[in-house]
Amino acid sequence: MDIKEYFARISYRGSHNKPDLATMSDIFLHHIQAVPFENLSIHCGESIELDLEATYNKIVRKKRGGWCMENNYLLSWVLKTLGYNVTLLGSKVYVPELDAYPDEIDHLLLQVELDGKSYIVDGGFGMAYQLWQPMELISGTDQPQTPGVFRFQEENGTWYLEKVKRKQWVLNPSTSTSQNVENEVCRRVYLFTLQPRDIEEFRGCNAHLQTAPDSLFVTKSICSLQTVDGIRALVGWKLTEIKYNYRDNMDLVEIRILADEEIEKTLKEKFNITLDKKFVPINTSRLSLF
């Protein structure tokens, strides 16, 4: 594992001699704009390993993406290598259709202590709720970013991340999400505590999410990538492209349903992904990712 090889993978050419906020933020943005959030392995008959070298090989050498436990585990290695003080945290992702959080942790994120402040670094959420910058761990303060306004709320040691949603201008509304989700003003994203975690604590979750019949990642094939001004995502056969803040606090949304023969070419052209094995798209869950 070589940090310079990782920098080449994310096209990062900035300095990395001083572990400060500017450097961390720059590396982080390069990472999310180069490395997709994706679970395609599950739908290619491959297993997702919770092993740092296997993850490095997949993301850096094979130019693939990964889900939270891959992206953030790799980012923890990158930041530790550069001298940052990094702690693994576990979170529970909010399910809007159930208006509930799961019983067990199902998401890995990072806490970084820097110059007497604490930041949450999460490069593994994907879709339209992906942070574009590290967030300072303070409660009740709006932290505007390109994707929208994020904020933390802390209650009795439990921290909640939420995102204020913008209006959307959908070019082809017939293929859009349900009206009910579109009318949301604010979306809860996940909750977490500051209890330090070891990577071993995520083994059960890593196995469960790729095998349980009702897992979102089993019922949907997902590949999303942050772009210079928005996001593109392929969920099943549906390709969604969003341009953030296109006009007057409104996001521009374009949706297209792909034919089977377009999938492989789209993964290559839009996400720079080439798969080794046959990929079978799926989208049988009603859960909304936007």
C-alpha cells in the first residue's frame, strides 16, 4: 500500500506535508469525486471483504468504488498515514419509510481531532446525502455545503445528522420519486455516538448487509459519484443526474431509464468502472435514496 499510488487514483496533486484542515478537506473532496459509492460486487457474485489491503487493491488498483466500510476504512488509513488523529465511529442510518433507525449500527464513519476541534469525516454515504467537506462536530449550527445545508443535533450524547433539502426541478417528472419524499423539507440522515469502534465490530454488519434478503444493498444495485457540481447515480436501470443549486436554491434533476445493453457502457463512461464479472442490475426496494 502506497500513499502516492492512492493520490494518483484520486488525482490529488496538492501538498500533504502538514496535517491541517485544508489538506484533509482537499483530499476528501478528491476522494468522493473519484471513488464511487457502490455495491456492485454483491450483484456480480463477489463478496465485499472487510480487509484493508483487499479494499486498497479494489479501490486504488482496480479503480472500483465501495460502500461505507470500504471508503471510510481506506480513508482512515490515508489520514493516519498523513499524521491525523482518527477514530472509527459507528452509526445507524435513518429509514424514512419506517421513520426509524435500525437496532444495530450499519454505517462506519470517522472522527478526526485537529487543532482542538473535532470533525466528522464520512466519504462513504454516497447519493445526495454525501458530505462534501469534513463537518465540525458542533450541535445546532447550520454548515452549508454545495449539496445543501447539513447540521448536527446532539441529545444526551447521541448525535443526529440532518440535511435541509432544496427544491428540485425534475426535467422528466414521470420517472421521479414519490411525492411524499419530494415534499420533505429536512431529512434525517443518521445517528451516532462518540464511542470509539474497532473495525472488528463491523464484521457482522458487513456480512449482514450483503446477504440479508431485506437489505437495501441486496434489493438495489447502487453506484453513485459526486461530480464537480452535483451527483450522478445508477440505481438498478435508473440513471439520475443532479446539478446542485442550478438556480435560486433549486437542484436540476434529470432521470433516464437505461436498457440492459447501455449499463456496461454507462458504468465505464459515467463512473469509470469496469467490472470483472457479469453484473445483474436490480431495484426491487421502494426505499428512497434521494
